Amino acid sequence: MKKKLSPRFWCALTLLSFIGQIAWVVENMYFNVFIYKMFHASAADISAMVSASAVAATLTTVLVGALSDKIGKRKIFICAGYIAWGISIFSFAFLRIDIIESLFPKALSAASVGISLVIVMDCVMTFFGSSANDAAFNAWLTDSADSSNRGAAEGINAMMPLVAILAVFGGFMSFNLDSSDSWVQIFTIIGIIVTAVGILSFFLIEDNPTAPTEAGYFSNVIHGFLPSTIKQYPQLYLYLTAFILFNISIQIFMPYLIIYYEVSLGMSNYVFVMAPAIILASVVTALWGKVYDKKGFSFSAIFSLLWLSCGYILLFFTSSTLPVFLGSLLMMCGYLSGMAVFGAKIRDLTPSGKAGRFQGIRIFSQVLIPGVAGPFIGKTILANAETILNNDGTTSFVPNSNIFLAALAVAVLLAIILILIQKNRKPRLCELTTPFECDSSAAWDEYPRPQMKRDSYLSLCGEWELSVKKYDSETPLGTILVPFPPESRLSGIQRSLRKNESYLYRKTFLLDDTFANGCVLLHFGAADQNTTVYLNGYKMGENKGGYLPFTIDITNAIIIGENHLVVEITDQLDTTLPYGKQRKKRGGMWYTPISGIWQPVWLEAVPEEYLTFLRITPTLETVTIDTNGGIAAKQLILHLPEGDREYNYTGDSITISIPSPRLWTPETPYLYFFTLICGEDKIDSYFALRTISVGTVNNRAYILLNNKPYFFHALLDQGYFSDGIYLPASPDGFINDIQKCKELGFNTLRKHIKIEPELFYYYCDKYGMIVFQDMVNNGRYSFFRDTALPTIGIKRLPFLRASYKRRELFEQTAHATIDHLYNHPCVCYYTIFNEGWGQYDADRLYDNLRSVDPTRIWDATSGWFIEKKSDVTSDHVYFKKVCSATMSDDPNRPMVLSEFGGYSCKLPGHAFNLDNTYGYRFFNNTAELTDAFDHLYRDEIIPMIRKGLCAAVMTQVSDVEDETNGMMTYDRQIVKPDSKIMVKLAHDLQKTFEEQTNIR
């Protein structure tokens, strides 16, 4: 679970960070003012002071950080360092012209001596400050937090510079900065406060001793600079390099910021302008750390740079109060949130137990290089700046807005580099083996259509020859194992279809006259996306779409003996066709796209008059069976435990009353098997007695299973596997998922934007697992519309449209999906649109699809963008606590939490992506994850059950590629949470639901 950090930790973090930043703000923003006003320093003097301080800070952090690792302690360096830091700050009270003149009577210029002394004493003060803060405190912070809360801790740490600026601004308003007496008071007060905090920290800090390193001290010092270390941790150094550019951008203007406000803009009241900006930016920074925890570096860093750049632009072009305020607000938000994001990322990548050694490298990126390069650029930009005459006859330079233009150029360069890095970076991916890979060559020979099973069956799964065709040329790729898609490891190909390419599958098979008596049908479970079939040189048919079965009558082309089958498939991931969660550039919540044949291919011999369609509609006591095709006279044999019952009838429909009916539920998944004989045609099938409906209990609507309220304890099921991508190595993979989920106490799977091979639904029927089935979306996904707006609470949009072609293809697929899955009792619920992806005319489609199948529950808009019509209220809650305030509440519609959770636990050796991790909250081990689930269900779901919740869909069944938020690892080797605790949770959920609905 998310690591619990003690109140003492947060208190120590806040106090040490705040007071430390006050000291740094005084140095970084007001030492420049001090020597500017007291000693009339030039831009070159200020640049020299900043550079010298940066060098001192870097060397100190390298040496002291390595020493803290060597002895395995941080606390003594923090406490003693703060005390010495405070004393060194107090010493600046003695840097006055009168004292300098008395000490150096022969000096040509007391001001020049003062500048030199400030630079030297600044380096001394920096030594103590960097020892305490940069080396020891930051290493302590890295040791104390972890990946589940580092963004939150770093958000607090990163906002402190702004809070400190606000405090210093407010405090300095009481002083006349043109008076040396004021500076004496300032340094005295700050010195005493920092010293006092050092003393207090002895009692406040909870040290996290690390194992002392066995390596020598010198080895610790140089560890982070060694080529072997850089090679070992390339990601860390990549982000440190980016951090250099970020800080250079800041250091171009920061040394001159106060002078710019006060002198260049003439804003004597700049504190009143800056204070609101600092307060707002502090709040944004604290929150942005949590955004990093949830959304990762790339998302949060780009927004930080965007704010920073917009702030620079406003400050460059404007000089009046309001635009300067807005520019300062954006600049401060970008600066501090960027510090939080980069800081958290660098801490995440810092090797455990080596935080001290790597603080020196971090300080190079944050202080030394930026502290030299940034002021140098600023000094160069201001070389020809306007000057003003001081009262004593000396001159001073006037900073201009060009410093913000230069800072903008560096920020834009950094943004471009980050985008290119993210675009071109290839994460390290692992091949993961599942337990189902014993003999995949014959694994999919099982009859693939259990509800219309005939004796005549010839599997064409197995080895085919595969070529790639581009324009008029054809290149052999070798042997592919069907039905695995070419992108998968099990296919033997592991290749993606490229632009202007198509795949040519070739299969030679033998038929004798005993099989080819009557009609021969060629069945495809599914092929993605556009399929053309040739047999013995004749074009036999075509199919569009990637998820549904199709059948071609090949009787006229089949021959006795050797037959040559060619299947050409193109797939350019056409988004007008339903495509699900496939994306060419996979990553995050988008997965590896597949193409080609990905479900079983098989032949079936049927008589000339045969049954083409079977539709089964049950009640709790009867079943109605409708057919198409075949002759009029039929015989149905119902197989019961007490013996077979025969029903002879004529026509296309029969309704049978079932004696002593046994109802289908996940707890008792009873199936009735029957044989239907129609002339020479004979099929075996099954049904279950089950109803699903909406009813009212205690003045609130609930989903009823078999006329009783039922709590649907569910998992989101993406249907991806590490071996075959779109299907497991064998059907045992489906059985494993279903049974493991049941063993954890779950009774429902939400099949997410994918239609599985029919065997999956058969196993759900057989083993007792309810399926909430999503329609497969088409249309382009928009992050801004479909994710960003709903996240900030905008969940109703009137402008959701689709082209005629896209509407036609989606609706054809939706109708075919209903026909395909109608007979499966496990399928109880349909989702039309998920989170706005491809959404249009939701009310019309609800009416249309529900009229086709009124026996299921219809969720028109899962997540958000609800229109007027739906059987349920359906919400997704990831970034807030699940409570009535975050969910739609209509007592006339059942309340469904159709997605929540997304808790990530990445297990070494079982992760697909070694570099990237996707989830919504992060946990270090399975014990923490189990504890988090326990708290989530008890603290958030059970209270909502008492308010009417009747279904809750946790994300998700298994890890999928970058996503590590599964109950199982992607390779299905490990079930993460403790099954005993999860079963107890399921029991308590059910008990609460029964109490709420008066179930006896």
C-alpha cells in the first residue's frame, strides 16, 4: 500500500525544508540585492558570486553526501549543519562599510573589499548550508519516502521555495533595504532561526540509518562520476541532464528578478503583486506532486514547462501590474512544479542506499552547472543594459526583459528534447512466459463453437505459410502458428504489419469424400481487419472488422484431395472500424496492436438444408429456442439427470417448460444440455435458466439476478496475454483467469472493449462468471475531451458526433455482437460507449440496441458524458475517494461503479516493461497492495453499498504491458493479493448488500 509517513516525518520535512529555503531565498534572491545596494555590485560581480556559491555547494554536496553514505547516517549532518549554517548567516551582520573601512583602512575601495568578502563568506555559508540541506537532508528525504508517495513528499519540498519567498517578502517589507542597519537585523534574525531549527531537529528527525558502505571514502566521492556508473544508470543521468537545462532556464533570470521588479519596473509594491502569485503557485505545486504520483513524469513535466514558458512570454512582453502578476504566477507554477517533477523522478531513479553519493551528481545538475551557465547567459544578455546614477555618484545596471526571452529559449529547447526523448526512447521489454505454453501447436483444436456443435469438424489451426505483400512484391516470412497473431511471440513471427502492406496466409489441406458430402463451410473466429479469402484460385468472400466470426460457403470451390487456401489480410488500424485499445505507438493504457488471423479457423460439413442460426431465450421456468434454416420438422432432446426428454415439433420455434428448474448463478452455474435434430443436421447445445432485470427495493433501483437484488463484485478484464497478446497459449488461459478471479471472491468480469473467442464465454457459463460486455469502440480518442475534461468535472458534452461511415460500421458491429453473444447466460450487461470514446447519439443507440435485446442491462455511457437514457448510472472514479459526492445518484436507476482502483504493484521478474509503469496508485509489495485493497473496499465501497451501490468494477484482472495494476501478473504466474483477505472482503461486501436489500 502507500507507505505511511509519520507525523514527525511531515513535521520535520516541512520545518527543515521551509527554514532551509528561507536561508536559500535570502542568499539566492537578496544577497544580490545586498551587494547591489550596499556595495554597488555590477552584473559581473553578481554572476561571480552566484558561480562561486554554486561551485561551493556542489563540492560540499559531493564530499559530505559521500561521507554520509560511508557512515550510513544523515541526522548528525543535518542537525550540526543547520546550527553552523545559522551561525555563518549571522556573521553577515558584520559586513558593513564602516566596519570594513576600520578593518581595511588602506583599501582603495571599501565597496570592492565588501564585495570580495561577501563572495568568500557566501561560499563558507554555502558549505554549511549544502552539508545540512543539499547533501544530508535531501538524502534523508530520498531514504524516507518511496515511489508510492515520493511525488507528494516532493510536492511539499518543492513548494517551500515559494512559501519561503512569500515569508521573506513579507518579512522584508518591515526593513529599509537601503539601510545597513536593516541588513544587520535581517542576518541576525535569520541566523538565530536557522540555528534554533538545527537544535530542534535533534529531537524531531527520525533517522533512517543505511548500511555503511564497504567501499572507501574516495570511491564514494567519485562513484557518481564514473563511466561505469553512468552506464549502469543511464535513465538517471538522462533526466539529470534535462534537469540541468531546466535550472539554467531559471538561473538566467532569478538572480536579477527582485532588481527587475523594483528597479526596472519601478514596482515598489512588488511584494503585494508577488504574494498572491506565490500562494497560488504553492498550492499548485503541492497538488502537482500528487499528479506525478498518478500520471508519471512525461505528463506532469510537459505541463510544468508549458506554464513556465507562458509566464516568460507574459513577463517579456508586459510591464503593467496585472499581466506581470499573471506572468509571475505562471512562471512560479512552472518553476516549482517542475522542481517537484524533476526532483521526484530523480529520487525514483536514485539507487537504494546510495542517496548520499548521488546528491553530488544532483547538485551538479541543480546548482553548479546552472549556477555558472545561467548567470553567465544573464550577464551576457545584460551586457549593454541601461545604467542609472546612484546618489553617491556610482552607477548601477538596470535589468531588462530580455532575460525572460533567453530563459524561454532554454525552456523551449528542453521541451523539444523531452518530447524527442519520449518519442524515440525504446523501453526495455521482457518476454514473459505463461503456464499455458506446453504445446500451443494443438492447443486450439477444441471445437470453437460450443453452442452449435456438430460432429463434422476439421481444425485448420496450426502451421501456415506467411508472406508479406507490398504493392506487387511478396516476401516470405516463414511459418506462422495460427491462430496467434503475427505480432505475438507464439506465432513464431513477432512482426507488426507496416504501411501499405498486407499479409498472405497459405494453407494446404486434404479432404476426402466422406467429409465433403453436402456443403462445406469455412469458419473464421476473427481476423483483423480486412480479410479476403481465396480457395483453389477462386475468390470466395470478404469480411471487414476484427472481432466477430464470419463464415464462407466454399462448397463450389472445394475438391476431393489437396486444397490450397489463401487468406489476404490488411490492417492499417482504421479507426472507423472498431479497434479497441490497440495503438501503433503502444504505451500506458494503450496496447500492442494485432493484425491477421487471431482466432481458430475450421471447416464444417453440413447437409444442403442446415440450421444457420440458434437463438435461446430463457425465463426462470421455461426456455424458448428459435432457429433459422433446415427443414420444418425438428426433434429436441433435452438431457436431464433423470433421463432424456424428447420434444418433436414443426417450425422455427419451441418453448419448453423445465421440470424442477435449477437457476443459473455464479454460485450455482447449472447448464442444461440438449441436442437438436433437423433432418440430416444435428447440433449439440446448452442453455441456462437465468433472468436479469431492474427492480425496486427500499425505494431504490437495483439490478436483479433471477428477480433478486445481486451485488456484482467485478474486475475489469482487458483480455490480453503476454504469450499470444489477444489470446492465451491455450484455452486453459481463459479457465485460469476465471477460476483465479472466483478464488479471490469476484463474481463478474467486465470484458473491456474486446470480444473474445466463444470458448471464453462458454467457460464463464460453465464455471459461473457473469460478464459485463463492452461494445468495441471506433473513432479517435481525444485525451483533452475524453480524459482531461472529465477529470476536472466536465462530464457532459453536447458536441459528440460521428461520420456516416463510422456510425454505420459501429452499429453493424453492435448488432452482430448481440446476435453472437445472445445465447450465453453469463452475458448480463452491455456497455455501448466507454468514457466518450467514439460516442455519438447515445440515446438513439440505447433505444435501438435495447429493442434488439431487452433481456440484458444496457449501460449507454460508462464513466461520463451521460445523456438522458440508460438502465443504470455508471461512473468511473480513480482520482478521488469513492463517495456519493463523486457518483451520480438517481434512485430510479441502479448505481454502478463501472471502474475504480487501478492500484499498481510491479513485481520484479514478472514485468513486461522494465522502464515504464502505469497505474493510479503505487505499492512496493503484495502485502501493501492487499492492505490497500482492504482499506479501499471497507472505507469506500461498503459505505456506498449502504447508499445503493449494486456493482463495483475494480481495475483489473491482470497486468497488461505497461499497466501493472492487475490482480495477477501479466504472465499469470503470480496472484498478487492474499486470497483469504480478498475472500473475506467479498463475504463482507455481500453481507452488507444483503442487509441493505433485505435479502434472506
